[in-house]
Amino acid sequence: MQDINISHPIINCLEVAPTFTPTSTFIPSVAPTTIPTFNPTPNSIPASTDLPSLHPTSSFNPTFSPTLGSALQQTFQHPNVTIYQTFDIFNDSWIIIGGSTTISLYSTSSGGQDWILEKRAYDGFGLEWGYQNGSDDYDFINSLLVDQQSGLIYVNGVSAGDNFMGSNIGTQDIIFAIYDQDGSLISGTRTGSVNLNTIQDMFLVEGSIYTSGHSLGDFLGTNIGISDIFLLKLNASNISDFSGIRVGTPKNDELEACAATNTSLFITGSTAGSFYNISHGFFLFLLHPIFNN
């Protein structure tokens, strides 16, 4: 290795700032404009005690001016946790809320985290009933919907424990359940693979329930990559009767959300692989044939 001959002294840039001497004088051909002065109005931001009231700062009169009709806040003390995850409304009559809790909220806690359902009044949010159940490990409700004709409540979620809607299959299984308007369990089923499986939104279309998720195991077929996405179609009258497809890349694919119409299913998520000759990114698919199965 040759030594580098440095003819100029080395300046420690962390201690001495270099001095720059321009070799020419720049004279702009366009005169600079005057920089505007901003004079903020003191106390223009409402104090936290003013919230949740809305305080517009201009003369604009919006046509959308909501007012607070009903409010509900529940508290917990760490390490106890109760979470609202999802909800649906039945014909402007009542509300179903799904979530999870670590305490004995509506019955004795089954384990680490149970899933909960609450039926509340549409106006005022008064509690009509509460339901709690789970395994000896964590259980979460991910999504629910109410059939606007029958009032039946369809719920999906995941479970890491045993003896909840069936025997344990893998590290995290998928749960489907149907409840009536009084909170009684009509039927429940459990499915998955030996690895982790998760489930997302679901929709009711013409007697069938459509939902989606991703799996690290061999759910609905052999692994394509690290994590593959899947779509399920369930019989709304018998949720144990379902079919599905599995797609993916050789890498990691995760589904985040889906939406449905009477003719189509939209799904979106992220991939570390390549669906269309582009590595990494998000995807949005529009699917028609699944509704014709």
C-alpha cells in the first residue's frame, strides 16, 4: 500500500468550520421580492379542555357540521386491557361491538385474552348484553357483520389456545362463529394449519360470506412462499361448509383488507415478491369468478 502525499493541512471538520471565499460576485437579474411576514394570532388553537367541540378559524360555513349525539368511554388499568376492534349496526336499531379483554368482564376469563361481544342501543349506547369466551391463550375478534334481514351476527377472529370452537390446529387458528340477537352461540368452527394463520374483513353477499387473510402454513394447499394470501367463501347457513383459493409469490405476501359488491371482490395487501414482474410493493386485485363458484 502506498502512502498518499497530502500537501495541504487536514482540518477537523467537527471542530473547525471551513471558510468559503467566492471567486466571483453573483448579481441577480431579477430583484428579490419582499418576504411575507407571518403574524400568528395568539391562542388561535383551542385548549385541550375545549375538545371535542369544533372551532373553525375562517368564515367558511361548512354544510357538514356534526354534533355529538352519544359518547362512551371505558377505562382499564395496566396490565388489564379491553379493546374494541370492530362493530356493525343493525337497521339503526342496535350496535354490535367485537373486541378482546384480559379480565373477567362478562364471565370468568378463560386465559390470556378472551374475545368479547357487546350489544348496545343505537341511541345512547346502553348495554343490552355482553358475551365473553376464549381459550387458555389469546383470542381476538378481527371482523364481524350483522345480516340486515335476519339479525344474525357473523364473527371471525383468531385463537392461539385450545378448546375454543374446536381443538387447536397450529400456532394461531382461524375462528368463525354465528350468534343470534340475544348473544347465544348458534354455531362455531375452527380451521387453519400448523403454522400461523390470520383473517381479515368479511362480507355477506347473496347467502355467502366472503373473507380473506394470509397463512404461513399449508392452509388450503401447499405453501407457495413464506406467507400466502387466501380467499374463502362460506355458506352463511353452515359456516363449516367453505371453499377457498390460495395465491402468492415465493416470498412473503400479506393481505390487509377486502371489499365486496354483488359481483366482485377487491383485495389489497403487500408483497415482498413479484406478482407482475415488480419486486416488493402493494397490490390491489379485482376478482369476479369467485362469486360464480
